[in-house]
Amino acid sequence: MGVGYVSRSIFLCLLLVMCYNGNNKMSAIRHPLNQDIPMGTNVLRLHSMDANEKYHMAHVHAYPSSHMDHMDPQLMVFFFIEDLKVGKRLPVYFPKRDPSTSPHFLPREESDSIPFSLESLPNLLQIFSFSQASPQAKAMEDTLRDCEMKPIKGESKLCATSLESMLDFVNEIFGFNSQFQVLSTTHFTESTMLLQNYTILKKPEEISAPKMVACHTMPYPYAIFYCHYQESESKAFKVLLGGDNGDRVEAVAVCHLDTSEWSPDHVSFRVLGMEPGSKPVCHFFPADNLVWIAS
């Protein structure tokens, strides 16, 4: 999905692959979590992550390839705004997920009928037929815990349990009569390589973004998106990348110019070797994440 102005009806068509259109609710919600879902949740989801992170890695100050083996590869998405220049080479992790086997959205009336709270987890595990000690149960617990965490100062957030709730949140932030566009990362080649060095092939294109809502996929038996908006200034870019193995990616990147309210333990500071508020933090988005921008 590329960049373009979208209405409710057009966006519904674009996300049909993510929606469940059948009549049997149980056949959808019993669909198992993907086996490649990490034990942690999306590293981009939350700027207020605390010291209880699961990620253990070396404290690094740059991106040389020799450091790749010393940290969780999923963390290789962060960079500095000054890196956005032609010829810059960066190691980047792009997860590969098959839409046909990924969890789909439920219609709002069905998702609203299913409890979505940490308190209800024991009952939810019975509904989805997951044992309490299973990786799926742990992933669900992490998602529910993150969704119930209070937003940081200047942040509005929602865990969208349906396409309708996502659109309502976006319209609430931008205004119901506003126009908007949606951005997502596009892969022009098929590859099984998750982490490799990419070179910026042409001058990154900055997208005017007076307001921005980022929506990140979360591990759950049906589609859940962690959507959040921050009042602090951010910049959005389209970046054409060429991988060492010949891959071509038009990646969406967002640079957060003010990180002073972020937790000092946020993984990006450890990856980049910096302190909150000292420099902008940029990151690439995986293809199944969305960036909504008010026009």
C-alpha cells in the first residue's frame, strides 16, 4: 500500500486482506498466533517503555555490522535524522509476515463482544484454547498489559480491536471533516532475509505531517493495532532502500524531534547510545504498520 489520500470506503477496500468476512466467529478467534511472533511486543509501540524490557543487548554508539550479533535483530530499526542521506548504509530489520496466515480484524460487533483486558486473560485463554504457560499466552499478556498502560504526557493512544475503532480514533485526532493519507512500507522484491545492510538510494522524501497517528501490529489471536498520537513534533519520510542482496524497499520512516518525555530505558536510547531529549530518534516501520497523516 503506497501513499495516497483515502476515504473511509477506499481504506476499507485496501484493508480487506486484514478483515474477517465470515459468519463463524469462533473460526476466526481460534486462529493461532503466528509461530514467529517474538516474545516481546512491537518495539515501536510505546515511548514510555520502562526497565522491565526483555531485550538484552550491547550498548552501542553506531551501526557497524560487527555489532549486529550483539543485540536482538528486531531492534535494528532506529537511526539518527542525519543518517537520511543518499549513500548512507544502515543495517535494518524488516519482519516478513504472510497476510494469509496473519491474524485478521474481526467486525466491530464481534470484537466488542470479546473481553479485552488483563483481568480477563484466564477466560480469554480458555476461549482461544491456549495453555497458561504457552508462548501465545505470554504474547497475549504482554499485549494486554501494554494496551492498559497509561499514555505519557502529550500522548493519546488506543488499542484498536477492529478496523472501525481504528478509523474512529484517527478521525477523533484529526477531526471528522479532515482529509488524511496513510503510509506504509512497500517491498518491491520478495526475500526471506530479515536483517541486512541497506543503502539509501535517493534523497528521502519528507511528507508534510501537521498531525500523525502511528498504528503498530500487536501479537494477538485476531488483529490488534496499538495506535498513538503525540503532540510533540515529528517528521515522516519515504526512503528508497537497496539491500545488499538486491532487495528494494520503499520504507516509511518517522523522526521524533522531542524525546524528552520518553522513558530513559526506551530501547532506542540504548541502541543509539543517547539520552532522552538529546537528539531526534528516527525509525523505520515494518510493512504491516500504518502511519496516518492529516493533510
